[in-house]
Amino acid sequence: MATPARMIICCQSFRAQGDPKGICHKQTDGFLQYIEEELIDRGIDALVVASTCLKQCEAGPVMVIQPENWWFKGVASEEAIDAILDALEDGEQCAEYAL
């Protein structure tokens, strides 16, 4: 299996003690599945990863695209995800949600 071109990291608020805190995990029900389906539909070569807390709780939910190292804030809706992926397809960072 080839290494994906990108990794999309999605904060799921998990902390060292195992207790989810913050807001990311509370606002992202179905989030990972939607991103995965959109990537497939759009033909974007990326791996979706649920992460521990990304320490940006005041801006959550947070999503990061690597290797570009683009951080996005307030990604709590399909509209936000679509805007970010639309810009990614154009090779640009979505300024509206940039952190």
C-alpha cells in the first residue's frame, strides 16, 4: 500500500488521563466519516486521523492538513469541511477557517 499524499488530523479532545475535554469531540459527531467520504468522492489521496487534544480548545473543533501544516478552526459543519476541501483541491488554504 502506498503512503498517502496527505494526512488530515482531526482533534477528538482525548487527554492523557483518557477523559475527553474541550469542545472538539462534542461538536464532531459523524465528522470523520463525512471527511472520509468526501475525500473518496473528490479523489483526494489523504488519510483521516483522529487525534488527542491539539491544545487549541478555544478555536475548536480543529483540523490540520499535513504536509502543508494548515490548521483550521471552527470546523463543526459539513459546509466548513466542504469549503476547506474545495480550497485544498485548488491547492490553496481556506482563509475563512484558517487558524
